[in-house]
Amino acid sequence: MKQQFLNLAFILAISVAFGQTTVDSIVNKGIEFHDTGDYQSAIETYKKALEIEPNSSLVHTELAMTYMYNQDYENAIKHSDLVFEQNGDHLLPAYITKASSLDYLGKPDEAISLFQEGIEKFGDHFLLLYNLAYTYYEQEEYEKAIPILKRGIASNPDHSSSHFLLGEIMSLLNRNAESVLNLHYFLFLEPNTDRSVTAFNMLLNKYGANVSQDEEKENQINISLDPEQSSGEFGPANMMLSMLGATNMIEKKEGKSEMELFISNTESVFKILGELKDDNENSGLYWDFYIPFFHDLAKSEHLETYCYYISLSVNDKSPEWLNENSEKTEAFGDWLQGLNTENQETQN
């Protein structure tokens, strides 16, 4: 009898393992459908997995997410709640999916409360922080979104969307120097996507913000800065951005190319911000994270390479330049690796 029990247990264990393998393979197929945008096929695939393992938190999580992308927010919430009921694995994505679905359903207050609950449970996870900030952004509560995004970037500096959203918000608030830093770092992380085109054009608009040319007097250039832009810790940098616009108008007439102007402007902005940091005791994300990196870059021999790299989405000549200057491109990569190693040693 004991031997028979052991044999039965072995058979059951094999069956469970086989079932799990089958569920995982079905889920992987569903993910493939999801990633290609075929949400309906993904949903049908996940349902097959539920027939094998009805209480799989993994399947309910993936199904909830696909329902959300398919704009079926009620079902997204339903399957997220099933993950919550199990109170086991996959709670983090369930928080994000349900809260985002509530936001899409026009219930931002409920979404915000759920994001905050998730942050209390999981700490400063960058995805929870980003989505909470995005909800505030959609409600035009920009000042609430800013510190949350800063916490998210501190949690994961490589999350490009956080830099992009912060850059958008700073732009809307006419905090141009800060927006320039956000957009530059976003482009450093994500140089060649549709969003990169938007970010690069926003960046160009900041180089020369508040500058206009008199239509009747061709040689007269007008600069207008409101008191908030010209004062405060970023006041000198905002003034310089406007001065760059005036300088660009002159240098274009002298035959400088758009890329030459962009490289020159970038160097000027990075250097003046670095000098401002050296001259004061300001601290925070911009002064302790963005500015030291970009100031070091401006002082290095790699700024030109960097500028061609981040302009891949808008400059047809950038891929050609990077290919033709492969030694410079590799040297830039080595410099970044050395900087990363140095930072890790400092932290340790």
C-alpha cells in the first residue's frame, strides 16, 4: 500500500509539472499575440490556459493586462481582482493594471488611491510611481506629479518614460532649463523611436525659447523672459537658452549648419549648468544626477558623438556619421562604461 501511494504521488507530481509546463507554453504564446497587437487572439489563448489551471495568478495577470490594452477595462479590473484575492505572486502588475483601468474609466481618484496603496506595499517601484505621476499629469496636477517622477527616476534612472514625462511637464510649466535636461537624458536612453522625434523637436524649441525676430526690422531680435524664468536656481540657464536663440539667428546667416549649431548649443548649456553647480550648494535630482553627467560629457571629447547619437530619429546623416566614425562611437561607449564603473565604486 505504501509503495502504491508513492507511485500515485509520483504520477500526480509528473502531471502537475506537465500541466504547469503546458500553461507556461500557452501563456508564452498569448504574450506573443499581445506583443503583436493581436489582443483578441491573446485573450482566447489565455482562456485556454485557465481551462488547465483556473487559479493561475500568472494567467489572470496577463489576461487583465491584455483586456486593458484592448480597452475592456471592466474585465481588466475583474481579473486583477482575482489576483488580489489570491494575495500571492503578480500583485505588483495587478495594482498597475487595475489602477490604470480605473483611470481610463474616468475614476482618477480611485486610481490614485490604488497606486498609493501599491507604493505603501512595494515601496518606490518606478512603474507604480510613473503611472501615479501620469494620472496626476492627465488631471493637470503637474506640481503633484513632479516629486513622484523624481522618486521614480531615483528608483530606476534607466526608465526613459519617466524622463520624457518630466520633460513634458517642465516644458508646460516653462521651466525650460530643467526640461532640456530631462529631454536630453530621455534621448540618451531612447534615441530612435517615434517619441524621440517629439522629444528632439521639443529640445530644439528650448534652444532659443522666448526669442523672436522683429518682422519689420530684420536685424532686431527680441528676448522676453518672465520674472520666474529669470530668477531662481535655474534663472541664469534659462537666460542663456534665450541668448542661444538670438545667437543662432546670427550664426545661421553666417552659414553654420543645424547640426553645428545643435552641438555648440548643447556644449554651452551643459557647461554653464556645470559652472552653476560649482558656484552654489543646490542639490536634488537635477544638480546631483543630470548636471554632473552632462557637464562631464561637455568636458570630454565625446560630445559630438553624443549629439549625433541622440539625433538618430531626426537627422538622416546621423547613422552615416556614426558608422563612418566607428572609433569615436566605440570610444564614447568605453567612456560611458568607465563612468558607470566609477559610479559603482563610489557607491560601494
